[in-house]
Amino acid sequence: MNNLLNKIINDTKIYANQGEVATYIPELSKMNKNISGIVVVDMENNIYSAGDTNIKFTIQSMSNIVTLILALMDHGEKVFDKVGKEPSGDPFNSLKRLTNINTHKPFNPMINAGSITITSMVKANNKEERIERIIKLIKDLSGNKDIEINMDVYNSELKTGDKNRSIAYFLKDKNILEGEVCDVLDTYFKQCSIEINCFDLANIGATLANDGISTISGKRIVPSEYATIAKAFMFTCGMYDDSGEFAVEVGIPAKSGVSGGIFCSVPNKMGIGVLGPSLDKKGNSIVGIEMLKILTNEKKLCIFN
């Protein structure tokens, strides 16, 4: 496996020139678009890696899976009274469908409107407790107790998050968002600014692939039914409005973030974490997708095989 991963890293580096790093969050524009890494963790906790796997980057919307799991643990499937289950077909930060439909309910928990709503549903007495719960679950899923927030990225998100503010205030006006808008957004910006690396992503993916049981500790982290729901949303909505093409080309549950990370969960087989900061027009890692295409083809990982 390590030989294959090293070959994948070498064969996909050229794709970085086809995109650019995210710039709408100024701090993300500082990332080197030519770095790339990949980690695979199987169900026996064997770890394989290649490339720039120890570089830290922010989790961004990959955190949506974590907040979805927390909201499900807090409310059960009543979560879906506020957020739908269908792919949107629109960019992740779009307001178009949200304002044009009768219910104004976000289409799914992976787009910004849905993820902000889900964050508001995480039970807590205050915003400090809410972000602490989110960080704790990421630590438990990844097995990394040293995870923390990158405050430079958080402050950058805070200064440039007006589109998310408009989404949140619209949701509040329609009685969908719970709690105070400013508090919810503060949590949302912080959760997106949590720092991880490829090993953390692979371990998160492996825990979900293992039906919610950590491959590191052997302890159940996520109830089985909620691990299943999380993987379903990863498969149908996890790659922004490119999720359908990714399902056809790669065929495994995955969630991307505009930092260039992608984590994948291959049921009963492995978790995968990749990094490639150069993004396509949909906001997905170009190198990351190419790495996953090769890996899934070589190892026949498509869930429909």
C-alpha cells in the first residue's frame, strides 16, 4: 500500500497547476497549492501514508459531518424537521433555492445554510460549551487529543463571513435557526477553523467506516445509525455540487473542505484522508480527487463493486 500511495503522490502533483487555493478567506490564500498528502487507515488500524501528511490545515466544511452527528445525538431524526436530505445542485454558499422554496428549509446539512442550522442545534448552555463539544467529538473521532482552533483562520473567517451572516439572518427570520445568530456564527467560524492533518482525517473516516467504533481505542464514538446517516450524506452531498460526478468517478462516501482536504469512509474497509490545496471551480481539491480516483480504481473500493 505505501508503494501505491507514493506512486499516487508522484503521479498527481501535476494537477495542482489546474486550480488555485481559496482566496475568499484571506488566511487560506497563504497555503502552498503544490503540497499534497494521503493517509489510509484500515479496520485493523494499520496506517499507510505518503506525501505531506503532517502539515496542519483547517477542517472547514468537513466539520459539517461532526456537527450533524452531534445534532443527531442530541435530537435524533427530528433534525430533519429543520434541514432536508436532498442534494441541492447549487454552490455550497448559494441563497437561491433557500429563498425560492415555500418552506425555506435548507436542502441538506452539507451546504452552508444547512450546516449553520445544524450548528445551532448542537445542545449547549452557551457558545463556549458548544464549540467545546464539537472539538471533543473531533478529538474522539480522530484519536488526537491535541486538536485546537487556528485563531488566525478564525479571525479571517470572522472578517469575511458576510455571506454566511446573510444566510444565518434569513434562517433566523424564517424560524429555522435556533439561538442567537451571532453566537451560532461564532461557533460556525470556529468549527471551520479547527486544525487537523491527513492522519486525523483518515482516522475520522475509519471510525465511521467501522460503524462508529474507533479503530484506535475500540470504543464506540458514534451510534451505528448515525454513522450510517453521516456516510449517506457524505456520498450524496459531501463534495458540494460535484457530488454526483464524484459518486460516479470515485464511488465512496467523502467530504471535502475549501482548505483542500477530503476525508473518505469506505464501509468496513478503511478511512482515507487527503490534502491538496489547489481547488477546482466547485471548491474541491483537484489533486485530492485525482488521488482518490487512482486509489479506488487500484483497490476496487467503489461501494458498488
